[in-house]
Amino acid sequence: MPKRWVTHFLFLAAGSTLSLICGLWFGRPVLWLLAVLSLYLANTLRHLYFLDIALDREKKIKTFEMRGLWSEIFARANSQQCKLRSRKANYRRLLREVRQSTDALTDAGIILNSESEIQWFNPAATRLLGFDPQRDMNQRIGNFLRHPDFLNYLENSDSEPVTVPSPINDTDHLSVQIIPYGIEQRMVIARDITHPLQLEGMRRDFVANASHELRSPLTVIGGYLDGLSGDQDLPESWVAPIDEMRHQVDRMTKILQDLIELSRMEADGKEVKQVFVSVPDLLKRIQQEFVVRGSTPELVFNVSIEAGLLGSESELYSIFHNLITNAVRFTPDDGKVEVNWLVEGTVAVFTVVDNGIGIPDELVSRITERFFRVDSGRSREMGGTGLGLAIVKHALQRHDGALVIETQLGKGSSFRCEFPESRIVLRHAVPQVVI
């Protein structure tokens, strides 16, 4: 027990004992004891009243009238009240700063409860989404953002953020992300990406138009070079320069063809035709091309099942052909490239495995970028455009596929394309064969 309480009880016991002694001396000891206890109770009630009023009004308690135990209690109460007032002031300041910062955000911020009802939003939400603080609070956000992609995202927030048209201006576009937090609460962040999309569209249009416009002059130049190379009277000193010019024209033509293919896929978005494509037949055609070309290293095609895919034949051809071409290009002549087509569970798998030069680990994440080359000198020498894997990446995305890369520097690489069950069409299973 604290010392202050021990002292208080000792004074109370001493007062009660003194009152009994007086009662025995003057008579009626019970009345003397009741009188002392009544005074003690009245004083206690008075202090409790002041304490209650002070706590209720959050005012400082006057302790100069107090003595003993009550003085210490009131002092402690005053200290706690000071801390509480300071804490409240800090909370108010922090809340004010948070409100000022959220008001200054250019991105819309919306807080939803477990029922997807709007609990709060910042001024940017009014500007970007047309929300009204007096009208739209506690309304379901689906009543305002009705785009099917957003509604699906609202039901499954684990998916990637979506891009939707602005509900107040169809020409504007918003990138919407949902972030779970707290107890069954979610925050919706909407960002205006109209300008970046316009710049991306301009870039895409420029690349597509420039690629198409450059094809004609390259064709003309190539025709003249072919004519010159066939001229029997051509001076010997011109043969090597004309051959080099023809090589560069062919290389530029390949780059333009790849750029046009990329631009077409980007313009088409994620939609791709659902046409049956026989993958074994497609691989046979690619194998024949390499046989005619007389390519080295050794190239082996393994097909373990007669399975096809739903999609675009030209894009699937680009995927398979680019991966095989890259493997052949970066594998020594005495090496081996193995191409496999099989079904693992519910996933169709196309793999290209080589024992070539491999790829440094720090470059694996970048090899699907446009014009990125692991070995630029070797790639240019072999006629590479630096766009093959970028085409593979876009074509796979359009076919709901995924690219998995495993590599070890100096020992080779494995490129694995996985296609979902929804894309697979099984004709009939056959034993593993080599084509």
C-alpha cells in the first residue's frame, strides 16, 4: 500500500480513537465517533465533488485548498489532465496536417468500408470523379464507377490496377488501385493518366507511321542495290560496299517489320482471335525453315502431345520462332538447342533449352525491353534487331501466357512459355516423338 494511504488511515484511526476518548470523558462516545466520521465523510464528498467537476469540465483543479492525501491525488489528476490536453493538441495538429496533405494530393483518395460504401474522400476525388460531399457519402462506389473492369477489380482487389474512363469526362482516363488496410477497410487511389496515355499513343502512332513510311524508300534502295550487284561490269572495288549496303538494308527491313508487328499488337490491345492453331504443325514448319537454312548448332524438336492453342497463328509463330532464333544465335556451332512442347497438368508448356553463352543475372529482367541486347556486337553481326523478346512478351500477354527464364552464365538458358488451360485444345495424346 502506498505510504500516503498508510498515513491517511493512521490519521483517521487517530481521530476516531481521540473521539472515543472524548466521548468516554464527556459521555456518549458513540455520538462523538459519529460526529467525527460525519465530518470525514462530508470532507471526502466535498473533495470528490470538486474532482468530478474538474474532470468533467477538463479544468485545472485548485490544490491550494487541499491537504494531505487529497492534495497528492489532485496534483496527479492535474498532471494527467495536462498530458491529456497536450496529447489532444498533438492529435489535432497531426489530423490538421494529414487533412492538409490529403487536400493537396492530385490523386483522388477514397476510403471504403466492408460494404464498399464511401466513408471519406479528398477534394481531388471531387475534381476527378465528380463526388459531392453532401450527396455521395455512405453510397456504394459502384454507383459512380460503373465500368465492368472496375467492378470486377472491386470484387477481386488482388488483381492488377485497372484503367477506366473518367465518370465525368469520357476522354479522360484514370488508373485505379485498391489498397486494403485496417479492419475490412479499403482505400481507392485514382490517378489521372490521360496525358501519359496520349503521349504513349503519339509515340505508338509515330513508330507505326515512320515504320510504314520507311518501307518504301528501303524497298527502292534494295532494288537498286540488287540491280547493281547483278551488273557484270561493276568494278571490283564496289562489290564489298554494295554487299554491306544490302546487308544493312535487310537489317533495317527486319527492324521495321518487327516494329510494325509490335505496333499492331499494341494497337489491338489484349484482344486476340480465338482460332485453333496446331502447335505441332507450326513447329514442323519452323523446323523446316532451319533445315533449309542449314543452321548450326544441333536443333532437336520434341513433341510429347498433339495439343493446339486458341489464338493467333502469326503471333504464336512469332513467339516460337523468335525464341528458337535467339537460342541458335547465342549457342556455339558445336552446341545443342532443344525445343519441347508438352502439357503439364492444366498448363501447356513450350520450352527452348540451349547450352549457349547464358545471360548475366542482373540483365535477365531487362532482356524483354525493346532494343536491349545482352551481346550487342554478336546480335548485330547475326542480324538481330533487339525486338524479338519484346514481341514474345507482348504476344504471350495477349495469349494469357507467362514467360519464365532460367539461365546460368556460360552454361546456357531455358525459356519457358506457359499457356493456361483455357487456351489448350487437346486432339489426341501420342507417345513422345522427335520431329
